[in-house]
Amino acid sequence: MTDNRWVHSSELTRYRLAPNPGPMSLDGTNSYVLGASGQAGAVVVDPGPLDAAHLQELAAAGRVELVLITHHHPDHTEGSAEFHRLTGAPVRALDPALCFDAPALADGELIDAAGVRIEVLATPGHTADSVSLHLADDDGGRGSVLTGDTILGRGTTVISYPDGRLGDYLASMRRLEELGQKTVLPAHGPVLPDLAAVARAYIAHREERLDQIRAALARLGHDAPAGDVTDLVYADVDPSVRRAAELSVAAQLDYLRGWV
């Protein structure tokens, strides 16, 4: 039977779609395999859920030299310990608690593995420990960035307040925008062609939402609770993502009240 879960995403990458679709994970988690042509080794990014078939397929994609984690949410990390057991490969993340047999990642660190150079970029906002992974410009001639949940293939991401903060998120968007027209390799949803354009659109979306929150506070009062503001700003939100909407509102209120 043909396995249609593998997607060729760039010259240096492909991903396997994990079987964990949902309102927050879209079609599922994209677990990436990185490696230059002719290289037997591979780097795996975000092994995803604890699903035996998914992890076995990732382990068979090549000699796994290294596992990298973009952030701590379970749809990215639940299978990490088992995948480490299967492959013996060290697991690295910004949070030391997520690492196996390896040190934590550092902002600006350069990693050479499987014939690929990877620059680690701390991009907090979605979560405090979110990182993006910038691949060399020889990936398709202009480079690519694995964005985890910081940028999604469709829609916009949730600020997981209070772990994630809107001020950090906006700063991360500006940092990513400065990288220019790179290919976006998100952890959920399809590949996108222009990182700078998407980052600008994300910033514009957040600014629009902030204006809506300001208008809601003018109507409800400066100290209105997040639930009341959510009722007004996200009146038509689907119940399945109501909690995400409340988190976003809480993050925006924290941002606005911190600067008023």
C-alpha cells in the first residue's frame, strides 16, 4: 500500500504527517527529516505523538544523527523518549527537560549534521521555549526556516499565555521577517513560499486584533475580564477553539495593560 504521509518539502527536507489531526493541530504534526543528497544520516525535527507506526517510519528514513524539538507541546514531543530509544539519537531542545543525552539548544547556535547547516533562532511567543531552525541558503537557492508553531501553514498561531507572551511573539515575527524570502516549513499545514510576507501578515493580524481589544475595553471598561472580552471580540468562534481564543485575548490584555 502506498504511504501518502511523506511530503517532499524542500531540497533538504521532507516531512511525514503524523496521525493526530484536530482543531489545534490542523491536519496533524509535520515531523521533518533533514539531510543533504547522498548523505546516509538524517536529522529529525519534532517526532510528534507517541504513535508506533509514525515513529518507526521516521526511524527508517535514514541513520538518525540528531533530533531537534521546536517547543514543548505534546503533539511535537510525546514520542521523543520512545524515538530516542529506537534510534539512540540525542534529542535537543531549548528546554533542558526535553533533552536526551545532549545539551540544550542556544540561540544563534550553528549545528552541522547530515550534511546540513542549521542555525537555531529563539522565537518565543507561541511558547517561551519556541525555536525556529534556519537552513542554509543552498536549500532551494534561497534557504528555508522550520517555524514550529510560531508560523503555521494556514491560519495564525495561538499565544499560549502565560507561557507565551505577545510582546515576545511580535519581536519574533520581526526577527523572522528580517530573514527575507525564505521557504516556510511549518509544523502544521502546508509549506509557504515567502517567510517575510507571512511574518508581515501575522504582525498586521495581531495589530488588527489589538485594535479590536482596545475597542472592547473602551466599551466594557479597562479592567474587563478576558472572558467578557472574548465574548465580544470572538462572538462567532467555534466552541472547539474557544479556549484558544481566550488565551489569545489574555495575552493581548497582558500586552496592552503592561504598556498603558
